[in-house]
Amino acid sequence: MKIRVESDKIVKAVKKLHGIELVLEDDADALEGIHLILQRPESMEEGDFSGLKEIKVTSQRDYETSAVEYRMSFLLEFLFEEPVPLETRVSALKAFQGFLNRL
């Protein structure tokens, strides 16, 4: 399952949870930020990440007004172990997105 997350939401979440002001320049930076967020599962109301196997990150640039000004976002693909039911995967992603949207 894939979701799209804007870079500033990852930065805000890491700042809130760990007090670190991350700079996201590429996929590896975003992946480190995601791992830092998931290290603190108590911040998310619900969501079972125990079957999470891997997260793949792909950067995306959204050009709103010109070729010079853009916003960076990331496509996050959450790969779960096979026996994890769809409802469990959906609840985990909803908990993750819900946490980011509350910031």
C-alpha cells in the first residue's frame, strides 16, 4: 500500500517526537525520518505495525507555480508480511496519516 506524505509533515513529526530539525534532501533522509517516527508508536492512537516488513520511499517534486519553486513529497510504500490482514494494514496506515495530520 502506498501513501503520499509532504516533506514538512515528516520534519514536524520528528521535531515533535525527538526535538530534531531534519533536512530532507532525498529518499534516504525521508526513510530515516519515518523510522524515527515509527520508533515512538505511543504517539499514534492505534495501528499495528508488527507485521511491517519494509518501507520503500520515492521522492516527488510538485511544481505549483514555476520550475524553480516546488514542494517535495514522498511516496511511501508500506510492505507487510503476507499473513497480515487488509484491515490491519489499513488501520496502521490510517494511524500513521492521522498522526501526521494532527501536527
